[in-house]
Amino acid sequence: MKELANMLQSAKHTVIYTGAGMSTESGLPDFRSEGRGLWKRFNPDELANVNALIHNQDEFTEFYRHRLSEITKYEPHKGHELLAEWESKGMVKSIITQNVDGFHSDAGSQEVIELHGTFRLFHCHHCLEPKDRDAYLQGDVFCSDCDGITRPGIVLFGESLPQEAFMQAEKESTHADLFIVLGSSLSVTPANMFPIQAKESNAKLVIINREPTQLDQYADRVIHNRNIKEVLIEINSLI
């Protein structure tokens, strides 16, 4: 851990990359897990896509109101807070995240690149007018301006990643001299693209994930079978 603390202190441009493992430590279940009650009520594979939004609005809305109600039961953990603290001290330049819960922003991080969007924002699918998250949770799901359907500001299956976020992530990855992955399996593109970009730009690559990843062989330091929050707390104690 002392080595990681030294790496963090000496780096000029540290980029953090987070996946589902970061959020599950807040208690928030991974919605893909078939062991959850979510799968007893819904089939996420059928509803978490743009076709359901257009052709199956009632079930789509019920599914996402349920997901939103689940997210609001949880909050950022100490690890999220430490990343925000390190950013305020200039030790972290940005966070690239696959997560849509908004916990990094809730914890106080400012430079957050959300590759898959966020549940913190809602808008009309038709006219793009911003909508209130709490109103959506209470059942106000239609746009008062055009009668379109309100939706969360996340990327659905069948939609492209937001280009601005993607380009920001590429830029940060190539500028990084230290790139730290927290809780991502790095099994799909573009999840596995940004660490490689950073490594090719001569950044040090650190991967902290419970299970081995396909990119472990390229990393300068790998930590498995550890709680991410505890690792960050330990590193912080050494700074």
C-alpha cells in the first residue's frame, strides 16, 4: 500500500476509472445480478433498451421507477468521499465511471465523466426538456410540454455512448500518468479501451478488482480479493 500511496503522491495527472464493484460496496446491487428480486419482477434485458422505451412504455417506466427507488436507498461510501477529497487536493484530476448512480457527484467529486449517463438527471425523450427526478419517482412520467415520455439520463441498450463523455474520457486517458481502475472487470469495449490508452501513453496502470481482469498482465500493480473502500482508506492513511 505504501507503494500505491507514493505513486498517487508523485503523479501529476491521476485518472480514476470505476465500475460496478465501486457501487456494490455501498450496498447497491448490480442490476445484472439474476439473484436479485429485480429479476423476479422484470427482465432487464428486455426493458433496459430503447425499443422498450418506445414500444413498451408502461413496463419501461415501472422498471426504471423501481431502479430509481432502489438507488435512493443507498449513498456513497467512504471510498467515494476519499476520491472527492483527493480531487480537492489536486491528487485526482478526473473520474471516468461506468456507473449511473451518481454517487461520485453526490460525494463531492466535480470532474466526473459518466460514460453511461446518470440517474441524477431525467428528460423528455421527445423534446429533451429536463425533468424532475423526484416527480418521476412519484409517477409524473409524461412531458407537460409535448406529452412525450420522461426517461432517465442514462444510455440504454441500442443507444450510442454520449460522444462528449467518450471524447473527454479518451483525452483524460491519454493525459494520465497514473490510471487506477476500481471495481471493473474490463471485459468489454470501451471499458478495456481507456486503461490501454493510458498505458500506451506511458501511464502507470493500477487495477483493483475482486476478480482477475483481462488487462491484469498490462498493469504495474494489481490487487484482488480486497474491499475497494478499505484499500482507499489504507492508502489515505499513508499519504
